[in-house]
Amino acid sequence: MKALIIGAGGQIGSELAGALEAAGHEAWMVDHQPLEKCAGRGALEASFAQYPGLAARWLPALDVLQADRLAALIADLRPDTVFHLAALLSATGEANPDLCWRVNVDGLRTTLEAMTRYRRPDGADPVLVCPSSIAAYGPVTGRPDVLERGPEEGPLEPTTMYGVTKVVAERLGAWYSHQLKPTAGRGRVDTRLLRFPGLLSAVPPGGGSSDYANELFFAGARGDQAVQIFVRPDTRIPFMHMDDALRSLVELAEAPRARLTRTTYNVGACYPTAEEIAEAVRRRLDHPFEVRYVPDHRQAFVDSWPRRLEDGAARSDWGWSHRLDLEGMTDRLLHDCRASLAR
Ligand SMILES: NC(=O)c1ccc[n+]([C@@H]2O[C@H](COP(=O)([O-])OP(=O)(O)OC[C@H]3O[C@@H](n4cnc5c(N)ncnc54)[C@H](O)[C@@H]3O)[C@@H](O)[C@H]2O)c1
């Protein structure tokens, strides 16, 4: 596939480029930050060294709010698949809700509109893959099971602006996939969304409320003897290792459309409390590792998210299966964070 990653310099995008190349696809990348300012610069440069030709497909900086430039880029490149990752995450988005709406919703809609103007070489609708999030959920009066199970069909009642933009993204995706009335020169976009758990990798996180887990892994890898995190020890949300998340993005993009029964899929992996993550890190260290739990405003965000994520549809429709649980993730992350800190 010829893929364009929008928001390619962040935690997911910087690793997705290499994952696409490894799977035999051609990745193009754009971000509003120049490469040297991207959080994922280290991961990108490692992929550039591994895959000849990839560095030349890192495009000049582009802000998704520059609608004309974004539409022109898509019209020019005609990617058969777009991975739309440009977004403000939960904590940053709540601090700046107006910008969160504009980047997460208006930026996505500009991309979708541009993609209605062309077909894939085989005549099929172009595919857009976009992450949604567990933040699309929220507490529902009289329905404690919603936060206990994370049911695929919802209901979705988010409490943050970030979560609101994710629900809108899901509904926009369904509209562009199924409701848009095709006319000459304007067709549908085969939109596929994944409701992701908190994602864990050795790339510094970008302002999400699941960052406390990344902070534990980075602190352990640095050899810190004490660390402070911003949630209670009993805080439990779904988590997934980045490698599983990347595989889910690529597998969903590759899945034959006829096998898909929904536009949005949940994907789950493991469900540890903050204390269980801290303990998994501590067991692998040969020095004390004291964790101070000092909840701040982000505690309310994670408390509004589900503690599990039902993902039966992804498993039956396109064969989703996670590979890393908490123990496997902890081994990998401590190793990878140490390597990242050494670079
Ligand atoms: N990381 C997670 O734990 C997680 C979990 C669930 C869902 N998601 C979703 O996955 C997607 C990517 O997340 P991520 O973790 O890689 O985020 P990130 O913040 O690390 O990366 C986002 C990238 O988008 C870029 N960007 C921001 N505003 C832009 C703009 N106006 N124009 C162009 N680029 C812009 C940023 O520079 C950054 O490189 C988001 O939609 C996010 O909501 C992430």
C-alpha cells in the first residue's frame, strides 16, 4: 500500500513508518513539527537508517489546520491509505479545548474531504485509519457495567473534550464510509477506527493521561530510586504495548473490507493497576524503587475511562490477537527505554 502518516512524528507515527516498511508497504510521513523537534525523532532516524528511501519520504512540515495545503498534499500524493494520527491528547486537549476540537475534528474532516476526490488504483474507496480511544467512554448513570467492561457498542458518554472529539471522529468515519451519497468526482472513504487503550513504548508520551505508566518504565530504566506519579495505586485502565498497537493498525488497514462489520473496533491487551505496573518494574530492578502516588487533575480523566475493553469483534472479523501481557511488556519496555536513554 502507498500510505501517508499524518502526525508522523509522535509516539505512534514515529514507529508506524518502520512497521509499514517492514510489512512491505511504502510510507510517506508528515507532521507540523520539523523532524528535529519531533518526540519520535530517535525512532524515526532508526527507521530511516534501516529502510533506504524512507528518509526522502519525510515531507516538509504541514499543519492540518492549513486546510488548503493539507488537501493539496493529499490530492497530489493520492495515498491509498492514510493513517490520521495528528491530534491533541487528553491532558493537553483539556487544557486547550478549542485547539483540541480544531486539530482532532477539523483536521480529520479536511483529510476525509480530500480523500473523497480520488479512488484507489483498483477503483476501491481509499482507506483512512484513525485511532479512537478508551476516552470515548465515560460514566453512564445506572450503567456501572460500561466502565467495568468497555462494551463495543457503547454507550459513549465522554467527560473530556478529547473524548468528545473521538466520538465525533467515530461518527464522521461511519458517515464517510456508508452515508455519503457518491456523485461524479466525490466518493466514499473506507474509514476504520480503533479504540486504543493507553499505549506503552520507549518514545516519550505526548500529553495523555495514561502517561503515568510510561513514567514508571522510564524511571525504572534511568535507575531512579524514587518516582512520583499522578494517580492512585488502585487506578486500573487498559494498556497495550506499541508493537501490538502498530500491528493492529496495519492489520486493520490490510483487512478485506468484506470482512469488516463495523467502522470502529475495540482492541484490548492487558488491564493492570498502577501498583501492579510499579511492582512489575520493581521486580526487575536491583535497587529500591519507591513510588509516590500523588493524584492530580488527570486522576478524574482516568477514573472516567473503562477498566476493560471488550474486543470480540476485532478478534472474529479480522483475527486481532495481542501478543504482550504485562510481564512481556515490562521486559521489553525496560530494555527499550534504557536503549532510548543511551542514544
Ligand atoms: N498514545 C496513546 O496512548 C494513545 C491512546 C489512544 C489513542 N491514541 C491516539 O493515537 C493518535 C496518535 O497519538 P500519539 O500517541 O502518537 O500522539 P502524539 O502526541 O505523540 O503524536 C501526535 C503527533 O501529531 C502532531 N500534530 C499535532 N498537531 C498537529 C497539527 N495541527 N498538524 C499536524 N500534526 C500535528 C504532533 O506534532 C505529534 O507528532 C491520536 O489520535 C491519539 O488520540 C493514542
